[in-house]
Amino acid sequence: MIKNTLINFSKRVYFALWWRSHKVKGFFKIKRKKNQLVFAFVGRNDSWPALGRDLYKNDAVFREIILECNSILTESGGSEILSYFDGPVNSLFYEDESKFTCITAIQIATLKIYNDQGIYPNAVIGVSQGEPAAAYAAGALTLKETLKIVLSYAELCKLERMEYAFLLLNTDFEKALEFCRTSPVFAEVIYENSPQAVLITCHKKDVEELKVFSRSIKQTLRLIDDKTYFPYHTSVMKNHDKMLKQFIEDLDPKPLRCDYYSPTLGKKIPRNTILEADYWTKLIYTPVRFHKAVETIIKDGHDIFLQVGPPVISEKLVKTITPASVKILNSFETAVYEPEQCAVIYKQLAKINFERSYVSSDKQDTIKHFRDDFNPYTATSDIPFEYLRKNGPIHFLPKSNVWLVLNYDDIEQALRAPDIYSSSIIKEYDPILLGADPEEHKVMRDLLQPLFSPAVINELAEFTAITATSLLGTLCKKDSFDFVKDYSDPLSLFVLCHFFRLSTADADRMIAYTGKDYNDTIYWQRLEEFFKAEFEICVLTDEECLWGKLRDLTARGEFALADAVSLLKIVWTAGMATTSALMSSSINYALNEPEITTQLLQDEKFVSKFIEECLRLQPPLGAVYRITTQPGILAGQQLNTNTTVLLHLRSGMLDPAQYVQPDKFSISRPAKRHLAFGAGIHQCIGMGIARAEARSALQAVLQRLPDVLNYSYSEPEYVISDLKVMSSLKMTKKNNIK
């Protein structure tokens, strides 16, 4: 017994000591912060004429990628690059600008070596023509897409002359922009090197005049060297936008698998974002915010840079940003055997504990990560929806707790089955019309239909035409105006006031109270307050209108005041926001499609087709909600009762199963219904008026087209919500532009 007691006691002591030691270890164990690895890719660089030759001769993986790149480049019409690796070292190799594709090939081959060792980035940065390689490293481009993009940049050297000088301006980026804007000669910012050093360019012949200007404002300016260059990263390159787009017309955008720090934008583009194809054309005529991008990387906590290819980030640069320790690793070092340098990098990286990288994820994991992170309400383009549609007609989005439906036929099926896919989910917003159940909705629609008759539509079209002509006549006398704020918005407002039969005095009073910014939530709040306060007392110019009819029904007790006010607000919303958006998009397309505009001028019958194509490509309402009333199958997916679905109308109207080249604007497209105004019982009751207004507004512009073409126009600005609404389209008379 004593023996057993001693054995049990010994066991208890041993267990207690073991537990204590492990608890202490766990308690005092410090959770070390994991490091963040950034892959950096430089752009044009001819400083190392022998770069990559050792790896090409001695590393099978590197050589295989170089051979593949050479094959793609030559098949795509580019210069061969094998002579760089096979022949004697040629210090003049990069005198031919078209050979700079070789740098990208070296970067991608080096990247492959690291990836084969299980080394992937947490973030990437590319500088100038290094950006496509960075996007490739982040999983956003295929090898062929990457090389075709850099090849398009190389092609520019055949279209432009090397007649520009590079100068260093000792000031910050914003002041450099102002310097160039006010200079007496053409000058543009091309590269932000540091907080107080910005590279600019001008014609070689204008250098002395620019120096005189800089001295006159006491600004330090220095010519970099006596060479001449192509005008990369300037507006001059916009002249070749059409050629550049030919190289990317087959590009299939994919999500970034890691954070992407863009010198083109000067900011981080988060993982799971999809870069649009146009990003690669804008890159070549946009200044490089290099320092801003590096500063953002470091401030975001990334502390190790691996330079894939020639170095671009220096310790000196890092010290201008932070005193903290940042490690910089170079894939290549002068006078160091390249395979040995790679081995050194492997060993250094093997000792570091990095955050998980998602770059190595397979296709299905990438799609899942994208869905998990995607918010359809903040998407600023159609690209994410197109990506998802290519990978299935319906997707569950955890962040929004909705099923996103993307194909035309599935969307139309749901819209035409209101008993299964109910709009009651939006009853809180509008219980009278949009959120009404089928039977209630039919009663309300029958009540309103006479107010949207062909006679009413024709009368409003005439009123719109007269008002638009007058408004545009005033605008074309100005040095600048905004097509949205000074034309589409006020025109929609005038037509609405006419439809509601408001007197001029009451309309002015209403505008004074609500303001004109319908993108502001305060506007809609005050609009409702105005309708409530004025519902019974407002003097209408004609009682035979929506307001007058609702007032009569309310007085007879057949309609509640709250419901009448709600209906007025909904009709006003549709007439203001959506109609203005349609006007603005049609004008924007007319300005950007000169060949089609010529057809419109030659034959007015094309105007209606033009409006329909505008509606298809830029529908005012991008998506609608529905909630299931019973179990069912939609797009092959089993849905339970009370499941929320988001029917993405814009995506449906870009469905390649319904439209040939769906993203192309074409007025010769065969007549086919679209979903811009919905379908089924909830199809927009005011669609006839919207079309008529847009036609009249566009025809007024076409009649004054010579005057309108005397203006240059900026990129349109948009407000993104459930509606995608153009908020600005600035016009400036050409003789007022330097």
C-alpha cells in the first residue's frame, strides 16, 4: 500500500512539474510578428548589359522561361531576345527600344526560380514597364498577356520620336504638376523620385526656355543628360491609345492574389481586386508615383523587399521614408555569379517567418477567396461580375449574405416570377409600387398608367426639346460647363416640374428647399418633407396630373397621405436620377463614338437604336433585390425560402450568350429586348418618358454638334451605389487650353 502510494505521489509530482513547465513556456512565449515580403520589379533598365546570362546558361528553369518568352514575343510580332543571352555581351543591346521586353522576360524567369522554391510575395510593386511583371507575379496576368502588354509599349518607339529631354525638378509632386501647368512650353511630370525630386520632360528644343522660366520663379531645374527620350508617361502617348488597346483586346482580367502597390495610382490596390484592361493603357501616359507607392508599402508594415531583376529600391530611398529596419535583397549583384546569388537569397529567406501568401492558390481557391471578399455594392466596374459569370451563373457572397445572379435568362426568369421571387424585400423603401405584391401592384399600375400614355409622352418630348435647345444655346456661349450638372440634371428637373405641373414659383421654391444635389441623402429627405408640407396646398398648373390625382384620391379617403407622398417621391426619383443618367451616358457615348455620331446625323432613325444601346451598356439601375417565397432552383442552384437574391441587370446585359461582342457599342445590333427597365409586372412604368427625354436631349446636342466639338472633355465621374450615376462630364473650350 505504501509502495502504491509513493508511486502515485511520484506520478502526481511528475505531472505537476511537466504541466507547470509547459504552462510557463506557453505563458512566456512571445508571439513574434510575421514579416511581409514584397517583390519589386523595375522598368526600363540598360545598366547591366550581361544581366541573366549566368542563369540562362546554368539554370534549366530560367532558360526554359526565356525560351518560352522569346517564342511568345516573336509570334506576337516582337523582337527576338535570345541573342542577348547567346552571343557576346553587347553593351548596345538596349539601344533598340523594342528590346526592353528582354527585361520583363528576365524578371519572369527569375520569379519562376523563386516560385519553384516555394517563395511567393505578400505584395508586389512594379515601376513603369515593370508593372506588368508585378501583375504577373500577383496572378493577375498570364505570361502571354504580360508580354503582349510590354510589347505594346515597345511598339510605341515606332510611332514616336526620341526628341524629349529629361529634367530633374527639386520640388514635390503637386508643385511639379503646377510648374508644368504654368510653363510657357510643353512640359509634363513623368516620375516622382523622392519627396523633393521629380522628373519632368519637355521637347529638347524647349529646354533653354524652360530653364529661363524656372529661374524666373526661383525653381531649381537640372538637365539629366544630353540624351533624348521617348515621351513615356505623358499625355502624348494618348495619341496611340487605339494601338495599345489592340494588344490587350483579348486580355482576361483576373483577381490579384496579393496586394499590389501601384505607382500609376500612387496607392495600394488590395488583394482580390481585378485590374481592368484599360489600366495598362493608362499606365503609359500617367506619371509614375514611385516614391508615394514605396512610402505606402512601408507604412503598411512590409519590411522585406526582394528585387526581381535589376534593383530599383535603395537603402537611401528607404531612409527618406522611415528610420525603421527594412531589409532589401537583390536577385542580382554586380560581379557575383548569378546562381550563387540566388542560393544566398534562398538561405536568407528560409530563416524568415513570413505571413501566408495566397499567390500560390489554385484557380478554385482564388475564386473562393474572391467571392468571400467581394462586395457588389462598392464595385466600380463590370469586370468583377464578368469574372464571376465566367466561373458560374450564380454565386453566394458571404459578406452580403446574398446569391448573386449574373446570366440574362436566369435574371429574366426571376423578374417574371414575382410570386416566387418577391420584391417585398424593398417594401420598407417603397410599399406602394416597387415593393408591392403582384395583386396590389396591378391595382396601382392600372391607376397610374393613363398618366404615362403616348399623348403624355409626346407632349413631354416636345417640352424637353424646346427646353434642351434653349439650355444648350446658353451653355455653348461659356468657356466651360459640365454636361451633367449644367445640362442633364437641370433638364431632367425642368421636365419633372412640368410633369408634376408645378408652377415656376413653386418649382423655384422647391429647389431652394431641397437643393440640386440628388446624390446627397439630404436631398431625398428634404424632398419628402416638401411633398408632405405642400401636398394639399401646392397650386398646380393643371390638376390632371399625378399629384392632382393623388390629392383627389386622398381627399376622398381612398389613399393614405403617407402612401401618396411615397409614390410622388418614387416617381420623382426615377424621373430625376435615372433619366439624367440616361441623358448623360448617351451624350458621353456620342462624344466618344464619332463614327456612330456621324450615322445619327445622317439618319435620325438610328437615334432610338442608339438610346437602347446606351441603356443596355449603362443602365441607370444596375441590380435589383428579390426574396424567395418558397424553395426552388435558380441557375441550377437550390434556394431555400427567404433567400435573398441580387439580380445583376448590368451583367445580364453583357451576357455573351445573348449578345455578340457584348461589351462593344453597336447601333447595328439586331433588335432585342434588354433588362435596363426590368421585366415582368415591375417593369418601369415611366420607361417611355425616359426614352423620349433622352432622345430629345441627344437630338438637341446633335443639332449643336459643331459648337459642342469646340470643347474638349474630361473623363466622366460617377457616383456608385445601387445606381451608377454619372456625376460630372466637364467641358472646356479648346482655345482656352494650353
